[in-house]
Amino acid sequence: MAAFSSLTDRLSNAFKHLKSKGKLSESDIDGTIREIRRALLDADVALDVVRSFTGRVRERALGAEVSQALNPAQQVVKIVNEELTSILGQGVDRPLNFAKNPPTVIMLAGLQGAGKTTLAGKLGYWLKDAGHTPLLVAADLQRPNAVTQLQVVGERAGVPVFAPEKGVQSDGGDAVSAPGETTGDPVQVARDSIALAHTKLYDTVIIDTAGRLGVDEVLMKQARDIRDAVNPDEILFVIDAMIGQDAVQTARAFDEGVDFTGVVLSKLDGDARGGAALSVASVTGKPILFASTGEGLKDFEVFHPDRMASRILD
Ligand code: GDP
């Protein structure tokens, strides 16, 4: 993944100096830790996260038992790998949480431009491909174009879209109509979509919500109201991996605001330096479920913490 190539290069350089050494001194370890610290900071990992990460690696490296199988340099690489994996998701894959009784409700939250609408299409496409019957819901009524944009995405994915105004429902091949009154209230739209899912047997409901350029209390409350109205099985916080150091503050605000259940990193195909992934995962302790890697419907991956950690250390 492009986002991590520079970090990958820098870390492997940090380890290169170790490789020739048979036995590591404390100053060898400290030299390596300094290089790891610089590499992480240059990748836009938040300072606090860098500090605690390098602190743990240093402590473990100094205390590492003499191993038959690994030379000291390999041991340091192993420790860094384990710590990266642990930050990225406690070392285990966390699959999407499906409801015991359908529909499974997935709510998307994040700043405007984070990639929520694009992700709604990708998730819908992915779920449909896996045999599910998803419904996309346009509960972003803040931006005039948002509803139309979701309809375009839904059409491309072949997934029906539920939208509030009469005459703008897209059917993605299957007629969908809004029950009851036409309304511009996103909370009501979300509620109606669940009722529709029950009657039309959609097994997954993906709710796109409004996002502003900055964290916005009014919209955060709106997201909370939607959450409380539909009780989602997943609240996915979508974050643009390119936002670098701002990732921590944004993630904290959404964590407090809606208490999301998982993270989706978007735009990992761009020239983001990958640090946002480490920062957000570390600061919120919430798992990263998916990575978005482009504008196409298939530019989407289930996130595997261990694989990502090894990729960073390649
Ligand atoms: P929203 O405001 O959160 O709904 O964000 P959008 O889904 O509208 O995405 C904002 C812009 O980012 C659009 O131009 C998308 O095509 C683009 N975008 C979304 N996800 C990705 C991604 O993973 N990679 C790239 N390169 N662009 C993306």
C-alpha cells in the first residue's frame, strides 16, 4: 500500500544497522529506537503514540531473553512487529458485527470528504457479492448533492438507495419507496429505512450521515440522534488517511461524540504517510475494520492488523 512505503523504507533502514551486530548493547538499541522514532514522526504518527510505542519497544528489547532461534537484530524486528500488530488491532482481525435478527444496521460517521458515501457503495457492493441484501440510506441531508451522490453510487453498485424526498428514490434494480410522509429529517429517514428493511427484507442497512469540514457539535448531536433512533450494530468512523496529525483530534471527537465501534481508513492509495492508521488505532483502541484504497467500487479491503504490520516491516 502506497501509504506505508516510506515508513517501510525508513524502518528497514533502522534495522539494517542492527543486522551486522551479533550482540546488542544498550546504545545500539537506543540508536535504533531513535531511528524508529524519526520514521514514525515523519509518517505523521502522533507524538504521544510514538513516545509510548518506542518506550515499549525499548523496554522489551532491553529485557529480551537470549534466543536460540533469533539473533538480537531479528528479535528487535519481532518486537516492533508485535507492537505494531497490537496497536493496529490487538493482533486479531475483527470481522463486521452482524445482527442476530436482521437487519444489521451500519452507520457511517466522519468529516465531510472523508469518503463515507464512497464507502457506502463499496460496502454495499461487497455485501451484495457475499449474498446479502443491502440497502443504502441517505441520511446526509446537509449537503444538497449528498443524496444524489449516494444514488449515483448505489446505482453503480447495483444496491437500492432509500432517500427522503419523493421522486428521488433510486431503485438499483429493485423498487424502493419511502413509507409515510416525505421528510427532511435525517433521524426520521434513518428510522423509516429500518421499517422498510423489515418489510422488504433487506438484511443490511448502511446509513450515510452528514459530515462537516471540522468537528461540529450540531452535526455530532444529529449523528447521536440517528444512532439512538436505530441502535446500530456497527458505527464506522471513516477517516481520510491523508489528514496526518489531525487524525488524533478528529478521532477523539468522534469517539466521544458517537462512540464508534470501528474505523475505516480511506484514501490509503494516496500519498498519505500511513501514520493516521497507527494514531487512530492507538488513541481510540477501536479496531480498524476496512481500508479504502481508491475511488472504484472494488478498491476496498478487509483490514488485517498482522498483515499490515508485516507489510510495514517488509
Ligand atoms: P464523504 O463526504 O465522507 O461522503 O466523502 P466522499 O465519499 O464524497 O469522498 C470524498 C472524495 O474522496 C470523493 O472525490 C471520492 O471519490 C474520494 N475518495 C473516497 N474514498 C477514496 C479512496 O479510498 N481513495 C481515493 N483516492 N479517493 C477516495
